[in-house]
Amino acid sequence: MDWKMKRPKSVPKLKNSSPTSPTKGSKNGKLLAALRDAKIGHAYEPFPWEKKMRELLPVPEASSFLSLLLLPKATDGSNTRYSSLEDTLARAEAWLLSSQASGVPIVFMNVQTEALLTKISGEMALSTVNMGSLSDLAAMANASLYGFEDYHGVDIGVVRAVRLWYTAAAGEAALELRLRPGDTRLGFAISRTEEGFIYVSSVAEEGTPGVASARSGLLELHRAARRASKLLVVSRVGGDKVLPWMASTAGDVKCFDTVSLSQKLSLHRHALRPITLHFLMWDHDLAAALPRDTDVEKPQLAVAEMKADELDGDGSDGPGVAGKDSRDSSFRFQNIGLPDSWL
């Protein structure tokens, strides 16, 4: 008799050792599928555009984002060849730096290329990029003009212009000139820089009879600009923008004409209608100290006094820029001191 104890047989393991039941597993699978397929819907929220634009913008219902569109420069008289994109970018930077050197209070924001469609054919098509294969895309990187070729040849061309975005260094500020019966002059003269900006070049002194500028604070603002070696640039007249907006393929800057602008301002004087002028500002504190519509009849000496401790110069409004050599070519102030030049 075999007295050896027999080893107990091992209990076989269950195939499904997970505590989750088949019913619960299928439920989780459905949840995961629902989570995977769930989409976030969209809705529409009405926005009070007119109210916000009127109440929040520095210039009501107008953007403070300013720009200049530069077309590529034509390299021949027939306008069939154009300079490269790099050249257009360089001209945009040169215009910005020249404007700042002239005393225009603006700062750089951004630069971008802008595609403009045009119809091209013939000799112009020879200067375009063949878009038939992806290998030709590399040749397009610095091209200012390229075309799309169909069965009839190159018909649609894309001009790569450059848009330079800039803004005023300290925003824009408004002054209102109110006319009275008996006013013979507005009391200031305007000129234009070679970059296309219009600025106030001369203002009548205190005590000059029959001028509207003496009651607006324009003289103090003009003096503050000269002390800071800045131009008093007019950005808007009655809400209409009067800044340069485009550089043509010939290289000319499209801007506003000082003669027609002077005529419009003179019509305001004859009609005794108030004029609101906006200026590009260079100092936030100075812009905040400018008079509002309810303050235009009050003396504005506080504006000049507030800046006297911060700005160099003797405070005069004579030729040149206070605190700088008037022969400095970086600042092209035009001294127009004769009363006949005033509007």
C-alpha cells in the first residue's frame, strides 16, 4: 500500500480574470466611441459693433492701424520686368526709417506680402514662374510676379506687393478749430514731407487778430512738437484720413495734395464750420492734456508748461529745431513764417 500523499491538482485559472463584467465592458466601449465621435458645436453671439467702435476706439469708428502698400518697382519702361521681393521689402524699411528721421512720430508694427491679381501675357509672361511642377516653387520665393499657365499660355499673374503696418508712437489726438465771424485766417500753414506726410509747418503767434488757431491750442502743440524734434503730422481732417497709402511701380508715393487740402480748410473758414484735425502723437501725457470739445475756448498754456521741464530748447518757434542744429538733414522742417502763407 502506497502511503505517499498525492499532490493536489492545481486549480485551472479562469480565462477572463478581469473583474469587469461583459455588460460593463460593452458599455465602456460605447462611451469611448461616443467620446471619439463627439463634436463641439458652434453658435453665434451678437456683438454691438457700432457701440463698441464709438466708445472704445481712440478715433471713433476708425482704425488706428495704419499701413502703406508698396508695389514692386518696374525695372524697365514697358513695365514688364519688376524688382524682387527683397527689393520691395528694403524699400518699405527705407521709407519707415526716413519717415522717423524726418520727425514723423510713428513706430513699426508688422510687414506682410499681399497678393494682387492681374492679367499678363506676351513678354511679361516670360518673367513669370512656371507653376507646372512643385520643383518650380523654389524659384518663386523671391519673385515679385509669377503666373499660372493654362492651355492658352500665362493668363493670370500674381503681383507680390508688400504692406507695411505702422502706428502713431502715442496714438492720435484731436483738436477742434471753431470759427467766428470776423476770422480772416485759420492761422497756420501746412507742408508735406518727401515721404508723403502732411504737417503743420507754421502757426500764428499769440495775439494775432482774426485767426482761429489762437483759440484752439494749436500753437502750444506746435511748439511742443518742435522742442521734441517731431513734426506735427496731420492724420485726419474731419474724420478723413490724409496719410500716404501706396507706393507705385514707378517709386512715387501716393499721398494727399496740400493745395486741395488748403482749399477745403479755407472753405470751412468761409462757411464758419468747425474743423476737427487729428495729429500723430509722440507723447501719451501730452495727448491726454489736449483740450476736449468742451475746453477749446480755454487758454492752453498748460500744455507747453507741462513739457517745459522734459524738453530741451529755448521754447522759441523760430527756424530749425530747438536743441538741434537747424542744418541737420535728418530733420526737414520748412520754416514758413510769413503771414501770407497761413490758411
